[in-house]
Amino acid sequence: MAYFCRFNCFVFYMSLILSCSLVISKACKTKQQIPSTLDGPFQPKTVQFDPGLRRGSDDLPPSDPRLTRKKPSKYPEQISLALSSPGSMWVSWITGDAQLGSVVTPLDPCSMSSTVLYGTDSGKYTFSINGSAFVYSQIYPFEGLLNYTSGIIHHVRLEGLLSRTKYFYRCGDASLDALSEEHTFETLPSPSPISYPDRIAVVGDLGLTYNSSSTMQHLLQNNPSLLLMVGDLSYADQYITNGTGSSCFSCAFPDAPIRETYQPHWDEWGRFLEPVTSNLPMMVIEGNHEIEPQINNVTFLSYQTRFAVPSEESGSKSSLYYSFDAGGIHFVMLGGYVDYNNTSAQYSWLKQDLAKVDRSKTPWLIAAWHPPWYNSYSSHYREVECMRLEMEDLLYAYGVDVVFSGHVHAYERMNRVYNYNLDPCGPVYITVGDGGNIEQIDVTHADDPNGCPKPTDNRPQFGNLCIFNFSSGPAKSKFCWDRQPEWSAFRDSSFGHGILEVKNSTHALWTWHRNQDVYGEESFGDAVIIVRQPESCMARDYK
């Protein structure tokens, strides 16, 4: 149960013809020639897993200084930012002591105020605004399982912010002399006049391992202005309630009465990310590891309570799907573990949201959800065909440019594709489920010898299983291809993160950075210039 209290209180491809002054700076500097999607579709390429590397690593120990509380419990910790509507920003943090035991007593969310002091000068806070506080509990009706109740989770929405402006802020309860240290953030550009965030980092399936730490260190060197986290965040559900964890829950705990979670792992994850998220807005969408079932069929409670997302601002009645603008980009965040059928509330909301997008103000349309529709790895192969069959036509009709997903613990970039056919107007699908989690990297492809899973092997954790063989093309009458599919442009079994740099209304640079590579301007595992063609791909009837 959750409790709350509300207070009143680019253009590199054209350099083949034009001068370098018109190209993306990073593409100009590198010795590599970065192709554009206009050069595609590309011949499928696979980088095999390096046997000299480990497939995974352990979680950081709870004693790691990055995971431990630094100050008394009245002071804010796990501070994070999230975008709201243009000109607004969410600030979130936690105070108070969480409890773990057979019997837990929720804290009173009204016992501390939720206040943010902020302004454009260090130490001078022109504005003060109050928000809401919440507490949630994870309850299990099974003997021997420990229950959990959270600290007080605060969410405050800052409004009236100027675009591309640096703000200084402190959060907490001034009446208790319990304010945080000063933090800063810089607001993103506004949609009008059209401009774009400098760099958008994209991470999936992060977790809290040594590999996760390497991912975040590399990511910070790229100096992003926005972080997109495409599901499977802390992996608290890889643990049983006494804190014992495993890279394979079902293998290690076959007799568990329920998919347990160790909720203190969420608190450790929040502390680990605070140096990033207290200065950089992070936009999240749920993955399967956020389901976290408990009594009375309650799911996603930790996710929904801990993270402030602009669901209400975007007209959504659920934080499991929503949309937001970042300069000239409209992002649609979809839920793969909530009803997505064409009769569902999510589908109805999506249709309305897409119909309202003004491509003269936000030319780029990017979607993200956790389980990928296009995936050539054995793991999760064709797992969410039902979701694709319900929603793909709608996204194609409205000209979605790029889709980001996670779930598969590897990297894969697709050629433009629609309904398993190469299509110059289809989205560029990219899987980045390689953030570093405890479940290890995926290395087997569905087209490898003996790599094709049985049609019933990859059952979704939500929804039905839609099974069929391909009806045309090289894989006709087969469930799996016998070679890397033509729609799969590049795949690599490595941990890493991606960076998207949108430079104008038609060109964006996508680079993917592997953890094992030395960071630098010329060091990336994959790169492509994504080119929109609105004159040929936007002339469809979107009604």
C-alpha cells in the first residue's frame, strides 16, 4: 500500500558533397567514415563475444561507499530529476529510515515537508515551492519472508523555468534545518524556436554491478544533458528478502513462493545514481524487473512511487506509459507490461498523443519501451509479437523515427524495418539492454546452430504468446532465420551505452560505446547518422 501527503504550500552524410562546416563536429573529427541510414539497408554484421572478457560481474557490495547513507535520515538522499512539461522539472528525494522485518510500520509522509528552494544564482534562491510525499510498503503473506516499508519519498514540480538556463537548488525541510547541499541542473531547449538537447544518453538493463559502474563512468565522459533509462533498473527482484541474490533467480531459488524482491537494493541504486541524477534529468520506463508482485495482486508499486514521470502532464492516467518533449523531440514511453491491445486505455492514449504531435515544432518522434519487437538473439526472441501486432501499424502510420528498447542483454541496431520487411520509412529500432546487470551478457543468436528457441520458450511476463512462422522472404515457413536477418544491421555482445545527438530536423548522430573500449572521440562500437526523409515518408494519411 502507498501513502501520500500533498502540501499546498548534423549533417555528416552531406559532407561528401558540401563543406565540413555543415557536418556534425564529432563526425568531422573522427578518421572513421560514419555511414548514414541513406546508405542502407546495410549488410548484416555480427561482432562475436570476446572470450577474453567475463560475461558479467557481481553486484557491488552494500558496504561500497557509493551505496551507503552519508547523512542522518532527516537529510535528503537519492536526489533525482525528471522532465515534466516544457518549463517544468520534477525534483525527487527520500528522507527517513526504511524498515525491513516481519512487521513494519509505515512512516507518516506528512512528518516532513517537501520543499525545493531554487534560483539562477548560487546561494540565492528566488523561488520556493512545495510538493507531495509518499510512503509505500512491499508486503508478503508468506512465513519467513521479510516485509519492507520505504522512507518518505518526496516529489516537487518546479515551474516557470527558463530554457537553457542553469539553476541552483536545495531540497528538504527547512523547518528542521534538513536541507540538502546545493545542486545544479541546466534546463533543456524549448520547442520554439526549434533546438535540441546536446546529447541524450540511452541505457537499458543497468543494475548495480561493477559493469554497471563502468557503464556510468563512460556515460558521464560523454557529458549528456538527458538520460533515457529503458527499463530494468535496479534488479532488486534478483534477491530474496534476506538480501541473498543470484544472477538466476529461478535457478537459485526454485522453491520461492513468489518472485521476491529485496527493496533495500532500490535504496542502494538510488544512492549510486544520485551524483548523476541530482544534476541530470533521468526519464524511466518500466521493465519486467519492475513488476515486483506482492499481496492483493499489487505490482509496480516501488517503480510508481519512487519515480516522478509526466504522465498527468501528457494526458496519461498511468505512470506506466507517458510522453514528453525535449526541445524538438517528442518522446513516447510505452508500457510492455500493461494492456496494449487496441481496445486498451494505453492504446487509446497513444493514438490521441500521436495525433497531437506537431512535427513543425517537434520534427523528431522517438519511442521507447522495454521488450524489443525486433531482436535476433535467442534470448527473448519474438517474445512480444502480440504487442508488435497491436501497435506497429500505429507507430508506422505516424512516422516514428527511432525506437529504443532493452530486455536483451546485448546491443543490436536494425535497418529501417516494418512488419519484418525492409522499409525506408520504417523506424530505426535499437536494442541497448547492455547496461551491466547481474544476469550477464547474451551471446547466442536465434540463427546460430541450435540457437533457435522453441516457439513456446520465450513466454512474455504479460500478455499472450503470438506464435507464427514467417509467410514470405528468406525465412518463409520458419520460426527463425538460418542466418542473421536482413533487418538486423549490426549486433555485438558487449556492455555499453548509447548517445543520440540530434543536430537539426533531419539528421542525428547515433554512437554506441562499449565498456571495454578506451573512451575518446574515435572510440565507439557502432555509429550511424540517422536521416529523416519527411518529404517522402511523411505524406501518409495519419488518421
